[in-house]
Amino acid sequence: MNTKNLDNYIDQLVVDKGFDLGNVDLVKRVKDELYDLVEDAINSEIVNKLSQDKISEFEKLFNNNVSDEVVVSFLKSNIENLDQVIESVLLNFRNIYLDNN
């Protein structure tokens, strides 16, 4: 998922949750927190889907600061149906987030 799509997803979560969009400072804080939480949820599921030897390779990619394209290519070649995995994480996150008061 690219950054623009993730931003749109988070924007929609904020709207769906019913935040006062006029409270710019609050909305910015909420969006920043949501961004971190969503990234953590996606990364956690990705790590769960990788074999132990692939996790080591994945960590090396991050340590070497490779491009996002290289990371996505690696993940797509090592996780079956990566797009569906991410979609499932986002749907579950949305359901949990919107169900909590």
C-alpha cells in the first residue's frame, strides 16, 4: 500500500469515527497515531507470514535502507497474496477501531 492510499484510508477512518474535523490539532494527532498503529499492524502480519530465514532477509533490507520498491518486490515474492493480506489487516483494523468507543 502506498503512502497516499494509507493517508486516504486514515482520513476515512477519522471521518467514520466522527471526529470534529474543525479541531485541526486533534485530527492531526489522531491521524499520526493511526498511521503508526496501522503500519505496526501491517508489519506485524507481514512478519507473521514470513519464514524465519526470510525475516532475516527482510531485516537486512531495512538495515540497508533499500527503496520501497525493493521491499515490496521482496514481500510479493515471499508472501502469497500480499495485497489480500494487507487488505485483511486494514479491514480488521477498521472494524476494531470503529467498534471501540
